[in-house]
Amino acid sequence: MQFIEVTELAGVRSAVIRFRKPGTGLEFLLFPMIHLGEADFYQEVAAQLRRRCGLVIAEGVGEGSAGADALVASYARLDGNEQLGLVVQDIDFDTLGVPVVCPDMGGEEFEKGFRRLPLRERAVLATVVPAVTAGMRLFGTRRYLARHLATEDLLSDAEEAAADFWPGLDDLVMRRRDRLLVRALTDYHRASADRTGSFTIGVVYGAEHMRAAADALVGLGYHAADADWVTVFLLDRPDGSGPQGTRARPM
């Protein structure tokens, strides 16, 4: 199953996937997110949430974590960069007119976990992330940014290598937060599984978290019924400037 696809013609695309289960009107609509994209992408996601969903489960670590701030800054500093022409995810969930819940980690909990990361991992983060961000601001292209964005239900070799290199960070940013998401999906399934009328729950999380979400829904008896592709960004700037490389805060 593909969550994020990268192709020469279509650029970076997100698969909005609908999960259904026979015998219930409850369905889940997964929105795999990339946190840096064209403004049109986030506007389209917001429009679909308003039109299609009765409830939204949204990603977002709470305020108050310097560690989370540093990780978010790795892409937030690219917002509005003239060379990339991309913006940071800016969906205003308060204006959707749809109830929104955020089962993610609180800022204090995340900060405690961040401070417990191995010293080696924190030291590498403190040096490598600012350097990579600065390099992207000066020389980055959309094509470069897109190189490792393709996301499927199975981990790529590069993702497995990264998880091995950052075991503490992987557990904090991915595994522990995945468990909170899965718990929320399970709770809403149990509370609404007998619903006869149609009701759709939108799940707006980073694409890598969708593996855990999809696995959990399949385990609960749901199946991927269909999907629609939404463009995150094209590999080349649409303004003719030439090849480019590629409220709770997402992470």
C-alpha cells in the first residue's frame, strides 16, 4: 500500500485512503501528511475534512518542549523559502467546523522523553539538523527534498537504517506516538462500530504514522476500499522558474 508516491510527472502525491468494514456505517479516511508542501495541498486537505468527515483525529505534540521545537524547526525554517516555494503545514483545525481530537503526546511528556535520549543522538541532532536546514535554505531543491519522501506500508532500507542509527529518537517520535494513535482508533471503533448511519473519521498524521494506523484498522476488520491522490508538490516550480529540488504542530 502506498501512502506517498513520488513520480516525475505527478511529483509528490498523497493517497487519501478510505477504510471500511462490512456491517458498520463507520469508516476512517487516512490523510498521509508531508509537513512541507504547496499551499494548495493543505487547502485541499482542509476542504475534504470539512466535506467528508464528522470527526478529525489530528497529529500534534503539545507546546512546551524545546526538543519538539528543534525538530519542527528542521522544516519550519524552510517555510516561504523563495527557491523552494513551499509552505509549512498550515491547516487551521479550529476553523473546520468539525470536532477535532488530538491523542498525541503532550509537550512535557515529549520533553521528558527527549531529555532521556542517548547523549550521542542528542549531540548529532544538535549539530547535523541545523547544518542540513541551512544547506537546504541555500541550495535545496524540490527534487532533493522529494528523494526520500515515498512511503509505503513496508519500511524502506533507508528507513530501517535510520531507525537503527536513531533507536531512541525512533522510539520517541514514532513508536510511542504510534501507540497513542492506535489506541484512539481502537477506542472510536469500539464506541461506534455498531453505528448504522454513515459516519467518517478523518485521520491527519504524518505519512510514516499511517503504517501503524492502517495495520490497526486491518486488525479491527476494516479494509482499504478506495483512494484518491492529492498533489503535495510538483518536482519543478509551476511558475516557470526552472527545476527545483525539492495548530498543534505536526511532526
